[in-house]
Amino acid sequence: MPDDFTDFVSIQLVKDRKNPLYVQLYQAIVLLIKNRQLAPGYLLPPVRKFAAFLKINASTVVNAYKELENAGYIFSRAGSGSYIADLPTIVDKEEPVELIDSTPEDPEIRSLANDQSLINMASISLNPDIVSIEKFKQVMIEVLDRDQGYAFSYQESQGFLPLRESIARYLNNGGVKASIESVQIISGAQQGIDIVARALLNHGDYVFVEAPTYPGAIAAFRSRGAKIIDIPLEEDGINIEELEKKLRSFRPKLIYVMPNIQNPTGISYSIEKRNRLMGLARYYNVFLLEDDYISELSYLDSPRAPLKALDRDDRVIYLKSFSKIFMPGLRLAFLTMPKSLASKLLNVKHLSDISTSGLTQRVFDLYLRRSIWQKHIAAIRQVYQAQFEFTCQCAKKHLPAGISYIKPSGGLSLWLELPNQVSAAKVTAQAKLDGVLLTEGSTFFPRQSADRYIRVSFATISLQEIDAGFQIFAQAMKKCTS
């Protein structure tokens, strides 16, 4: 907090008004919060110094702070002071407001429900046409012939033992230490995030996330009543200075990160930031949930290992979805469990759905054992790297000046930042009218964000559609700025 009270110079209290001074102060601070001039985590001035600055009694400040805390706008820490609360905890007593903590609509699900005549530059699901159905059929028939009706039986809640063996071997070959005891099979990455949230978080606990981040994670954490603190991303990963500052003020139960090809930005953390993140997590004794969203689609000559590979004291929960880059409807993923959390995570998984599909697990076990999965990844990486390079060419060729993006190291999309005066919501709406479906970026922020981000995907469309889509996008930009 600045000593010169710069953030509060707009507060003007009038002593001869009917409203008591503490009510006026309460209303003035609420206005600063609503206008985003005081961000979550902001430390309010000490009572006596604030009273001296405003030339009022200290009891007036005390009463205003009490009202702010009762309304959910601030919270207090003994011996530390009063802080602006995370926005989802705020309930306005004076007037109904539209809260932004409703469950965010998954942009992926929304993109699938739209008119098929549109050029779909919103979906990041794998193109079904590049998946070998014949190979899948062969493996499934082999499993059915081998296991008969047992292929449809319940597995133990932790997962099919041979698959856990295959996954542990797969991870160890990639530089991540894992054992069959540490692997938990789950029904998709979203379930994994939900399981971790339910196992670790109680109402009022703090969770740190990247900004922007995956909307499904925001929804899972909020469903537990957690307070979300967002840390901005930089070109080489999370803002370490801001992270450390927030860690000093709060004690989060969990930090949720995507160090490789982050969703939605495509940013990958530098080695330096990975090491600093691990060091801070160790120092502040906090668990990390690493969501390995799509690292197999790295287009670097030497892809970076997961953050989990740096884990020396078993504090990284590593979450990986197989279905995301295979067949999303299969709902198959896994997480690695730190020993201290294993029993909690197992119990929550059992309560969630008892067991993940046994047939799917048995099929995927053969995919890993026969190296079919590795061949599948190599094939789709080759296809998508060509589309990625072509997408970058089209962006350079067609996008108007003023639009910027960081070229990602992989993935299926670009994260665009529009000029300040251009509304992303208006551009995406206009583009849809003109025949292109884009993803407006506000969904990816845990609280209200600047209306200037758009995600553009090339996952399900042809080269011709990519080129046409960027041209239509550029025209929509012109219409919205003319």
C-alpha cells in the first residue's frame, strides 16, 4: 500500500450530511472496488493512518471496515490487516448485481453446438478425421476376445492395474518418476481437477491460478467456495514477482498451472521460471496442480519435460488427459498422487463415480504397451505442425496492424490481443454473422477482464478454411472499427 494514499484521494467525506461518515466511507470504498481500482488482495490502510489522512475519528474507519467485512468486500487477518476480498465472495446488500462467479460456459462445448456451416475457429478438439478408427477397432476386438465379459466389469477405483503399470512406465521414460501406487485413473481432466478441489479445498481457502486460465478449473474451485487469486502470465510463464508478492500475503492451499503450452495462451514456462516456481512452492509449503493440457503437440525440436520432472519433495499433482488428443468422448485421464494426499484423492474418486470405464482402460493399456499411442502422437503432430505454420502465415498476412500474439511452441490455437479501443465481444459477434466462429477471451479469466482477447483455433478445419477464416476475421475487425 502506498504511503501517500494515492488510491484514496477521490474519497470526499461531508460531515454535515445525513449519512454517517462511516457509511460514506463504506460506500466510497465499495465504489473503488466495483470500479476495479482496488484489486483482490489489496491491503487497506491501517485504521489510525487512514483516519489521520481523512481527518476523521479512528472509530469511523473501524465501523466502515466492519460493514465492508460483513458484506463480503474485505477480510481481516490477525496481526496483518484488512484485505480486499476475492470478487466471488462479494454480495452486495444494497442492490442486486450480476455476479461473475456463475459457472463459466465451456467454450469448447459451446463451439460444438453451433451451426455446422460456420468455419469453426473456436473448437480445440482433435479433428476426428485424423484418428485411425481401424486401429482402434482392432485393439478393441483383441481386448474383447481376450477378456470376454470381464472387459465390462468394474475396475478397482484407482484404475486397471496393467494400465497403471503402462502409465508409470510411460512417465518414467519421459523423465517423471512414478509408480503404480501413485497413478490414479480418472474419467477426463475435468474430473481430475474436481477431485483435487474436493480433496484439498474448504470454503474460504485460497487457490492461485494463471490469468488467463482454463474455465473448467475456475468452476471447480468456485464450487468448493474457494477464493481465487489470479496471477498474470508473461511471455515466458507466470509473473514470478507477482506470485511471490501474493504468496507473502496469502497462504493458498493450491496453485493451478499449465507450464507446457498453456490454455488458452500457448505460453510455455522457461526453465528459470519452472525452478523459481518449484522453489516458492517448497518455501511456502503449497501443492501444485500441473495440468498437462496438450504437451504432446509441441513443435519444438526438444520438447520440455513436465514440471513434475523437477519435483523433489512430492508436492506436484500431475494431471494428464489422453482423450483430449485422441477421442474426447472416451473420457480417459490420470493424475499422480503425492503420498500425503493419496488416501484423500482415492476416497473422493470412489465417491465421484466408483470406477472409470473398464473397457476404455483395457484398450488404452494395449495402446501404450504396443507403442500405438506414440505412433498416433507422431502422426498427428506432423499434421498439426503444418497447419500451425500455415496459421501463423495467415495471421501475419491477413490480420490488421495492432493485433498481437506470442507465437506458441505448440498446440492448436493462437491467443490474440486486440488494440485497446476494439471490443473482442463485438468482433466475435460480427465474425459469426459473417461465417466464422471464434472464442472471445473473457471466459478464461476468473474475474472481469479487458474486452480485447480472442482465441483462434485451427484444430478441426482445412488449410483453405484457415485462410478464409482469417480474411473474414480481418473484415469483421474493420467493420467494428469503422
